[in-house]
Amino acid sequence: MTEALSWPRHLLTLEDWEALPEDNGLRLELAEGVLMMSPRPVPWHQNAVTELTYGLKAQLPASLIALAEVEVVLSDAPLTIRVPDVTVTSTAVFDGNPPRYRADDVSLVVEVLSEGTRRVDRVLKSSEYADAGIGQYWIVDLDAPTTLTAYVLVDGEYELAGEATGNLDLTVAGNPVRLDLESLTRR
């Protein structure tokens, strides 16, 4: 236990991040050089992420791709790496198979709220994603009725673009998409 409490004694670098052991039971992120750990999401959350990713991917043009749980570098100093539930990036960047994406390569990030991270997703990540210049941020709440809150970056800050339940029409990087929010919790 003493070893765990004594490491690290500095803000983590990219090299430290890459040296971390894999742990499938935890979701790891880095906030301003500080390691953040949370349990892996529950099955409903995982199903919603899968449905959103495939639903977006099927509707986006060939120049864009939706990905689940990829690392996004929001800041280099201090290092901040988040793992949004869904990320939309260009296929040109994706084709390079990077180990992680830069914020300026990302059009949209989506967080599906989880117990224990609701405030982080609504407040901290919203601020971090805006500061990093990510154009769109969606928050999905699976509590009945399933709700999507959409934000658009305007002058460096997110403005509420809308909140809806049921079926809704949105745009991703200027491209229309249609989502059935109730399908996110159905088998």
C-alpha cells in the first residue's frame, strides 16, 4: 500500500501515461497531469456507446468517422488526456492509426453519464473540451426518459444548442444525423 501512495510524486508525462499497466477493470484518464480512475461503465452505458457510435458512423460522410473510447489529448502542459465515450474525427487522421487523437482533430465528443462521473462530465469535461476547441459536445443521460443535451462552441465557450428526448435531428460538423435516443437502452 505504501508503494501505491508514494507513486507518482510528480505530474504525469506522456511517457508515464504510456508506461501505465493496462487494467480492464478501470477507466483511466489524465487531468492536468493527475491520474483519474473510475470503474468501467455498466452494460446499459456500454450498449448506449455502441449504439451511438454505430448510428453516427452509418450516417456520417466518408470524410468522418465515429469512434468509441479513444484517447484525446486536450492539453500538453500540463498533460490532459480524456477518453470520451464517442469521438468524431476525420477519416484522414483515423487512417494514420494514431495511438491517440489531438483535440484539433476532433469535431464532436459525447459523454454518456455514469454514476460517479455525472458532475465531471457536466462541468469539468465541458470546460476542458471547450478550452481545447472541440466544436461540439453532447451529454447523454440514460435515466428515463433518455435525454441528449447538445452544446456548440461559440467564441471559446459552449452554448446550449438544444436538449431533447425521443427522435431528434442534429448536425455533426455540418452533416445531418438522426438519432433515436430510446434505442440506446433497448436490446
